[in-house]
Amino acid sequence: MTTRIDTRFSELGRQNRAALVTFVMAGDPDLAASLAILKALPQAGADIIEIGMPFTDPMADGPAIQAAGLRALKAGTTLVKTLALVSEFRRTDQTTPIVLMGYYNPIYVHGVERFLADAKAAGVDGLIVVDLPPEEDSELCVPALAAGLAFIRLATPTTDAARLPAVLANTSGFVYYVSITGITGSAAPEMPQVAAAVQRLKQHTSLPIAVGFGVRTAESAAAMATVADAVVVGSALVDAVRHTLDADGKATSKTVAGVAGLVGALATGVRSAARAAAK
């Protein structure tokens, strides 16, 4: 089954450029502001949107995304409200791919079958669930694929040749390469190592390779776009939200514009790299 993710990567392949994938936390700093941010992302240049599902124990996330999750939880964001956010976004945008990213516990509590049906109905295209290894594919991955949702797996610098086939076995949509060892937002990736890793992955899969963790500027996004099929930016965007909040942690008139402005700069970087590569 072809998803919006597949369609978008096909379109960008014809344009000979990488995708800009933007991560924001659902409900950060509140549901109304979160929806406004989501709606602004495609207009600013985002090609694919990852939406974080707030969770109390986000073990793979650095301080910026942890703080965003806590703000969202404090604002009353739940998995049900996250899905409602996607539904509302879909009222005006039927083409931008949406990927939910998070942890298995809230999905398990919701009920896997119910979650997959609700996510599909809301307009979700794919899932990234960071704490479910390939050995647990029967829990969520295989049912998700059967429901028509892409299941995107993470590969890391420590994913060796023996482990890689298991990681790739049921992966669809794209492969998310974590460019650094550690938590989100903790370091800058080294481009030669990233380029080598992307080429290694391409020897084992025909799926697009998206690279994330550590990309914060238009310059780093442009550099990454020369070697990857997609560039993922998350911590920098949730930081952009945080920097515009008032003393009480509430959204201001600068919140949506602050995020959109950074996305616009990142998108310009990604597109400039593609043009350079096409010459």
C-alpha cells in the first residue's frame, strides 16, 4: 500500500532534492498553539512532519524534547488529543505526510488494534516507536503494516552488519539514521561518518535514508541534504518554541512565527543543497 510518505519521496526524487522532516511535540505549549504550528510547517517548507506523542519517561530524548513533552503533558495533552490534533490538521491538509513518534506504553494502554484504527482514521501515515525492537514486531509493527501504516525503524552508528537485517526486515516508509550516539540534541554529527553510514545502509535497502539528531542550522541541514534522502530537525524546533514563551510558559504572538522562521531557513538550506547537487 502506498502512503503519503511514499508519494512525497517519489515527488522529491523527481526534483532531485532531499526532504525536510520537522519534529514538533503534540500539545506544546498547548493544543491550540500546537495546531497553529502544525499548520504553519508545510507553508514554511516542511515536507514531512513528525509529531511527538508526549510521554512521562522519554528515554531517547534530550533535555529540549523532554521539556517539550512535559509542557505538553502539563497542558493536558493525551494520546487521544494527539490523534484529534492530526484529524484537525487533515481538515486543511490532505497531502503532507504525518508520522507519530514516541514510546509504546501509551499505545499499549490505548490498545493496539484501537490505536491503529484511530491513527489511520485521523490521517496518520507512519509510526516511529523507539522502544520496540525488531524482536517485538508482532506487538505493533506487523499489525501497523497490515493497517496501512508505515513502520519506520531507527538505525544508529552502533547498528552492525549482524544486526542490520533485523532492523530493516519490516521497516517501511524510510529508515531513520541516528547520526550520533546518545540522546537527541546532544552533539553535532560528523559529516564524513554520516556519509559513509548512509552509503552502507543504501547497500542493504532501497528505502530513503533520513538523517537526524544534531541538525540545528540551515548550514548543517544543507550539508546533510547532500548525502541523505531526508534531513530531520527536532530539538532546534522545540527550542524555538521554548524561546518564544512568556514567563508562565504560555505561547506568545512570536511562537508560531519563530518556529516557521526557523523551518523556512532550514528548508532554504535543504533546497540549496539539492540545486547544487543537480548542477
